[in-house]
Amino acid sequence: MNLTDEQVMHEVFGVGQVLENDNERITVMFAQNVGRKVFVFPDIFSSHLKMRKEDIQTTLNQAYETKQKEQAKQLEVQKREAEEEAARVAEEQAKAKKPTRKKAVKKA
């Protein structure tokens, strides 16, 4: 989504204009005393930065929610893989520690 030249409102920096954006970052120019700022995209729109146009803000909120859901899924996969790896390592360690049985020697 190209947001170049769109106006935004930051809760601290005030009104700004989007200079550029991609799937990971958005660059905004604020008043001269603030200047150019770069934010994580679309995450910043869930908290400190709002679009002037409500329809774009709604789309960005949806993009943020989608990103959050994808990250949660990735974390679940990583957690499951880590648990499986821990179980595999524990099983290998248990096998390695199993003592071998020695035959009893009869004394005459």
C-alpha cells in the first residue's frame, strides 16, 4: 500500500506527511523542529500514529491484526518445534545413560 504524501497525526510529534513506506518501515516528515522520523510499519498505526483518512486507517488496523496473527502462529510453531527437540534430546540422553547389565560371576 503506497501511503506517500498522505497526512498522519502522531500523538507527540503532531501532523506529518508520509515520505515513503514499504512492508516494514514508514518514513514521515513532521514540522521542522521534529523532522524526519522512521517507524515500524504497520505496527505504529496501532498506537502512536493515525491516518487522517479513516478508510486508510481501517485498512492499516486490519494489516496490523493480520501481522500479529501471523507472528503468533510462527511463535506457536517455534514453541512446538522446541518442545519436540527437547523431548528428542531427553530421550537420547536417557538411552545413553541406561546401564548395561553385567553377568553375575559365580564364585566357587
